[in-house]
Amino acid sequence: MASLSIAPFRARAPSLYVITASLPNRKKFATMVGEQTISEAIGSDHKEIDRYADELKSAKTLEDQVKWRNAFVWRLARHAISEEITMYPAMIDKMGDEGKQLTATDRAQHATVKKDLFKLQSMSPDSADFFPLFEVLLQDLHEHIRHESEEDMPQLEKLLSKAESISLAKEWEKTKVMTPTRSHPSAPDKPPWETLAGLLAAPIDKLEDLIRNFPSNGDMKI
């Protein structure tokens, strides 16, 4: 499928998600996700989020810290909103009241992380407040990841066939293309309003990404 694109600058925004006039086709998404189940796909993304955090903490120059801060925000913002649009509705559909209770906890945890991410995304890493706040965010994020991996995922996977789980993983990955790349904690966090808010915010975020510095595409797993 043809798409109009702007060629990325070196060390600028990740090229796959910056400016595309049409969504990548299903074959491209299948290549990206493969035959991963939803828990495998999200678990893999959790590992990448942690890797970006480690890269940020170990960066030696302010320039590199800014690049990895931008990359961390880019990955975590898309990850969280895509879960809320795809996985959480699936949990409610399959698990009923229990799914509603679990996703209420998830959304509350996301809200806490989003508020701190919102502060960090515009804060210089050389600020005395930056890394202490970053550590608070990581602590809250890892508590949320534990909740998902120990409670949400095992229960959801029991109620999904292998084919359904793989299909949900592909839908989650596809949704990441349409979501904002920055934290918007005041935006709605439930479909359909979250989907609409995301569609409105995402183009602005992605245009602004064009002038932000990022690690090279070779350093970032899309």
C-alpha cells in the first residue's frame, strides 16, 4: 500500500511512526509481532521500556540523556494508551465484573505514571528534580507491570484461544501507530473518548517529534 512519508532525519523521530498518510498493511504488522500472544507482546515491550530507562540512566552527556528521555516517553506513552484501547476492553469482555475491577486498578496505576511522565517529558535531565522523579515513575511503573504480569495476563490468557491472543497482540501493535507519543494525563482514558482524543493528539505529537532528538533507529527497537 503506497503511503506519503517524510524521510526521517538522522537521530530524529523513529521513522515508522512519524508521518504516514496511511497505516501500514496487515502483513507489515504480522512481521512486527509475529506469532506472539498478547502477554508475550506486552512483556517484550516492557523489557524494551526498561532498556530505554537503563540507556537514559547510563547516558554520559546531556545530549544523549535528552535523546533517551524522548525515546522513553515515546515508547511508554504509546504502550499505555494502546493497552487501554485494546487489552482492557478485552479483559472486561472476557472477565466481566472481575475484568472491570482489574482494569480500574490498571487505569489508576497508569494515571499515576502518566502524571509523572508528563512532568519529565519537558524537564531537562540536568535538573536536580529529573532523576529522583524518574526513579519514582519507574517504581510505580514496575508495580503496574507486576500487576499485569501476575494478575491480568494469566487470567486473560486462560479465556483466550491461542488465535485470539495472537490477534489481540496484532491489534495492540497496530493501535500503537495511531496513539499519541507524549503523555496527556488530562485526556480521557476509556474508549471511545480515549480513541477520539488519541486520534486528535497523535498528529500534533508526531509533527513535534520531527524536531526532537532521538537515538538512531538502530538503537531503538520499533
